[in-house]
Amino acid sequence: MSRPDVIAILGPTAVGKSALAIALAQRHHGEIVNCDSTAVYRGFDIGTDKVAVAEQGGVPHHLIDIADPTDEYTAAQYARDAAGAIRAIRARGGLPFVVGGTGFYFRALTRGLFPGPGKDAVLRARLEAIAARRDVTCLHRMLTRKDPASARRIHPRDRKRLVRALEVFWLTGRPLTEHFVETTSPIADLSVLAIALKQSAEQTSERVTRRVDQQFARGLLDEIRGLLGRGVPETARPFGGLVYRQALEHLHGVRDEAATRALIAQENRRYARRQLIWFRKEPNLQWFDGPGEAPATAAAIARLLDERLEASQ
């Protein structure tokens, strides 16, 4: 059994990945590489539950706040940046911990992404016009017919990713998922020990409800007002993500705060189920039950990591 070069801590939202990763990284001279698609954007802090510097326990964190809100940071960019961060950490003698819940980013890093055809302005304009005229969910229904696997992983209102997936299908005649099979990981030469956390639906419900209340208490709405006041447009990609999309609708009077909190919690629960479905299809994940802060779960994972790291010494 070879010593792992990279440790991944994965799982659905609100399962305690960050706390577990920090504890393990402190124990093994580790550094954390973010694997959350919204945490890469500067200014979007509360709704993404970024770990404050004071709470990082002295563990360096990478690939957080690396993109402007108006940037279109892609999974392909993430794979390149994460691979670079991983190799730099190893060169310093550290152990890289890839931590997050964006399964598509993890797959791009560990299994690769194909470069894909270039943008087709005419096709994109047609798809954008359909979304404007008939609602963006129409694009999701179209994608479900052409590429059901991609439709399952892309949120029904994620306009940019829906447009790209449909664009690839019509330009190549093949769905994205078929192209992915032919790709190569940028860290194919490194051994990855991937640990995945899961918890009961009741635990997820309780934890996401508490988290949403904490986000509002910490000033989520003021954070959004501040971003808008600094000129970040509502069309910026991170505003389309979970928490921010619903909170922005609340600020526009779509629903009151209580209903907004309830909706965010509900969407978090649905998102957690989609994440579990995604990660269950990933090969070679070692699953553990219970939140990352649970003593029994943390101890079991610590033992596994100790065994794997010490086996080659």
C-alpha cells in the first residue's frame, strides 16, 4: 500500500469537511486546497462559509479569493490551478488536502477535462434568447433530452453551464460526459487518498437550518448590499449560486426573510442529495458516516490516515 501524495476530504454541504481537514492538516503538516466553486470568488464570504483566517488554525489555504466576481472561472482553470498548488505544497515538504463539495472540480482535477470546442457566438446567442424568452429552465429541459448525465449535475438555473453543455453537444454531436472519458488528470502521476463524509437526512436538515440562521446573523444581506454597492452586477456568476440567488430575490421583495431562510435550507438539502449522488459515482472514495466534527468519525479517519502515511516510512 503506497503512501498517498494527496488527501481529499469530500462530501455534501454542511457535513463538517473544513473542520476535519484543518484538524488533519495540523497533525500532518498539511495545507488545504479549496474545492468549492463559489469560494474562489472574492467578496462572497458568508454565503460560502469561508473559514476565517483566525479559524484556520495556522493551516495555509489555497484557491480562495482568486477570481473577481465578474470572472468566469472554469473547472478547467481550477484543475490547472489546483494541480499547481498541490505540486508547490509537495515541493515545500507539505501534504496537500483537497477539501470541498464541488464534485465537478474534483473530477476535473483527478480525471481531467477535455478542452472542448471554441465558443460559437451565433449558437450562444440563440440559446441565450431561448432562456430570456422561455426561462432558463427550458435550457435544462433541452439538456436533459440531449445529455441527461450533465443535466443531473448542472443546476436548472445555471445559465452559463447549461449554455456551454448544449453548445458542446451541438458542435460535436456528443455529450460532455462522453468527452470526459477521453481526458487525462493533471495529477495522474500522484496517488490520491479520497475520503468522503456522509450523514443522515435528519442531520443534514438540522445542520443546514442552523447554518442558514448563522449566515443571516453574520450579515449575509449586508454582504450582498455591499457587493452591489461596489458595482458587482447581479449577473455575476456567484450571484447565481445557492444562498446568494435566494437572498438577492429577497432583497428584491420576492419573499420575506423567514420564507427566504426556509427556501435556502430546502435548496441546501436538495443540493446535498445531488452531491451525494455525484460522489457515489466517483471511483475509489472511502466513505465515513457522521459529520467531520463527530469524535468517532474524526478518530476513524485519523487512524486511516496515520496507517497510510506511516506504512511507507
